[in-house]
Amino acid sequence: MRKVYLIVFGAVLVAAACKSKQRLPEGILPRQQMQEIIWDLTSAGEFLNGFVFSRNLNMDKLPMNEKWYEKVYS
């Protein structure tokens, strides 16, 4: 009998955990907008690593990173 209770309890937990929630909490970006931001950040990082930093080895990278990432965030 105890196994039956455990199985039923487990099934209820699984059903509650798998409940679909389509609504995003407040303050969370939609998926499409987040993908666009991640793409912009990745593109800025690749540009810096592939073109800017490879040509200027003695450059201070932190200010340049901040400059380009600020362009993405604005």
C-alpha cells in the first residue's frame, strides 16, 4: 500500500512540474529579442578578437571592449 501512495505522490509531482507555463515573468525578454541581443554581443566580440585585437597587440583591451559592448547595449 505504501508503494501505491509513493507512486501516486510521484505522479502528482511530475504532473505539477511539467505544467506548461507560456507566460514569461515580468522583466524577462522575449526569446526573439534575447536571440538578437546575444547575436549582437557575439558579433561584437568576434569583430574585436578577429580584427581589432589581432592587428593591435599592445592595445589595452578593456576600454575597447567596453566601447564596443556599450554600442550593443545602447
